[in-house]
Amino acid sequence: MTSATATPTVKKAARKRGFKLNTQMIPTVAAVVIFILMIIMGQALFGTYTSLGFISSLFIDHAYLIILAVAMTLPVLTGGIDLSIGAIVAITGVIGMTMLNAGVNSWLVIVVMLAIGAVFGLIAGTLIEEFNMQPFIATLSTMFLARGIAAMISTDSLIAPDNNNYGWIAETIKIIDNPKIKNDLSINVGVIIAALVVVFGYILLHKTRTGRTIYAIGGSRSSAELMGLPVKRTQYIIYLTSGTLAALASVVYTANIGSAKNTVGVGWELDAVASVVIGGAIVTGGFGYVLGSVVGALVRSTIDPLTADFGVPSEWTTIVVGLMILAFVVLQRAVTAVGKKQ
């Protein structure tokens, strides 16, 4: 008799707990819905948004942003931020192109670019953990440092030399070939790299102790420390990974366009933050998904062609992005308030 009466109570409590947890997913679901609606609207009005060519260009042209979104997800989940990723793209791009023009092997160039990104991530982690700086200030410092060094190296647009064995990253790989209508589904190595980064981010956050520690830090750093979690080491891993992924995004981007300049990447850290927030991550930390950040990056990437097709001035694009971020932050606050009441 006791078990019979307890079972409905347990089931009711389980349902209540499940609903409470699922409410936090509403911003991520909203991002997916918005992306689908943008594609449907673009297709209905302009007739190209579901074409294989548009899908191909969406991923090829914005593979770098997907990588940066994954990189930004890590610090945001702890309640931090990495403002230096755009500047890391600039300095690694400038150094990479300089080395290529000097005749250095492209594989060595890539290794050096990744190492530079890791060094800047290590500097940021050191400032945060050893000097007790806020992530905003620490990464702001590394941002100015990287951007300044890039300007000292060159303020000209550096073009990759011919036959540099670096452009293979941007070579088109046809998945579906439609020679008659010239509407192919294509990817390149940059898209494959971005996909591997997403898989890496997912495994790191959801299948490893480091990932669990990242979420715990976002919930409460002091509680994570009391539980004996390796908080300090995890913070180093976060910013080391973020800097390295920013350099990898630079590799993909510079290979795709075949050039680099010290001003490249300006504002990209904000695009990455926008992608993460639109994807449902809470800026105070503790909740978010890599896949949500990817959806946010796709939403951010679709805004540009959609506003251009509507004839909206390019300057207004930032207004649209800002309004979307505001809407998602308000939605997160509303969801959090509802969750606390239940």
C-alpha cells in the first residue's frame, strides 16, 4: 500500500524535476526555430536559401566562426570571456602569411600559428589564475598585445604566394555534383576541421572530467574548489584551448581567402559571443551547449545575406545582432525566473 501511494508521488516529482531542467533549453530551442524560420523566409522571398549552393557557402565561408563559437563557449560556461580571439586570428594570420612568403613549409607555418595561439591562451590563463585578474581584463590585455604586435609586423595586406601547399585547406570537395544547373553541394577541408572541432568540444564538455569541472566552475567556483575539483588546471585548459582554436580559425580563414592583414578579426570576438548567447548559453556561466553555439553561429552567419537581400544597409546588421542578443538574454532571465518558481 505504501509503495502504491509513493509511486505516483515519485513520478510527479520526477516530472517536475525534468520540466525544471528542460526550461533552460528554451533559448537553444528558440535559436533552432529562428534559424529554420530565417531559411524558410529567405527561400520564400528570394528562392535560394535551401539551394545546395547557399548551404555550401554558408558552411565554407563561416567555418571559422563555428570554430570561434566553440572556443568562446568554454570561458562563457565558467562565467568568463575571451576577448582576444579576434586579435589572435590577426597576429597568427599575419605571421603565417609572412612565413609563407619567406618560403617556409606550410605545415611548419600551421604548427607555428597554433603554437602562437596557445601561448596567448597560456598568458591569459596565467593572468587570471596567478594574478587574480578578471577574464575580461586579462583577455582585453592579450587582445591589445596581439593586435599591437600584428600591426608592428605589417599593416599591409599580405597575399599568400602561389604553390604554397597551404591552399589545400580551401580546396572544394563536391558532395553532390549538378553540372547542368551548377548547384553543387560542396565542402572543403576547413568545414571538416570545423566539424571535428565541434565533435572535440562536445566530447570535452560532456564526456570528460574537465567538462564537468567547467560546468561546476560556472555554477560556483568556490563550491567546485570545496569538492576538490581541479579548478585552476581547468582554467588553464580553457584559455589554452580557446587561444589554440582561435589560431586554428585563423588557419581556416586565411587559407580560404589567401591573405591576411593586421585588422582582420576586428569584432569577431563579439560575433563569437553573440553566437554563444543566441545558442542558449547563460553568460553568467553554468549552462550551455556546444551544439547550441554552432546553431547560434549559423544564425549569425545567415543574418548577413538575409539583410543584404532585403536591402538593409550593412551598418544595420550590428543593430539586428544586438537586438537578438538582447532578446535572448531577456528570454534567459525569464526562463530562469520561471525555473526558480517551480
